[in-house]
Amino acid sequence: MLKLAYNRLLTNNYKGMFLFYRDVLGFKPCYGDENDVYGEFETGDTTIALFMREFMSGVVGTGDKPTDADAQDRVAFIFEVESVDESTVTLKSRGAEFITQPEDRPEWGIRTSHFRDPDGNLIELYHRLSV
């Protein structure tokens, strides 16, 4: 049986990503710091880890491939919050740049807003709409 242990983001901007997940999103580091090449954050029931992309590419043999491509998003981190509106205001005050404002999505049964981390990973905040 497979059990998801954590999500690891591979990055070329480790320090910027570490500072964003710690200082903007407010996650507590449980391993590493901004001067490392690997770090982990407590996020509730799971962990987000950061790792320098070049080190992982050496392990899996993809160092000769391009590191970035202009494409639609392939992954999104979804965070449940008590209030999308309040969380959006708080994260904006810490430097997050939102690409969508809080909006009800009745067809999904939730209210959402969206922003990106320094590597461009899509992040969604949501809370369930009252029935």
C-alpha cells in the first residue's frame, strides 16, 4: 500500500522559496533553513519539502533537459482556510501577489483565490460555501 508522505518542490531558487513558505505563508520549518539546499515545513497533515532541482536531476538523470517551459499549470497546492477573504488580505500584507481575487464558485461548492510561489507554482485558498 502506498502512503503519501509529503510533497517535494524542486527549485532553482531555494532561498527565495524557503523564505516565501516560511515568512509569507507562515509555515514552521521542521528541517533546514534558508542557507541549506533541502528543507521541510509543517503544514498540517502533510509536509512540504524544498530541494535544489539540480541535485534531484542528477539522481534521476534529467540534467540535460530544460528546467522551464511555458505551459499550463500541471500542479496546484490547495489550502483550506477558515476565510478566503481574510487569508487573502493577510497573505497580501506579507507579499503574496494574487492572480485571482476571492470569488464564490457555486459549481464547485467553494470560495477561492489564487496566487503563485516564487517558482510559479499555483496555490489555491478555499473554504466551503454555506449550504
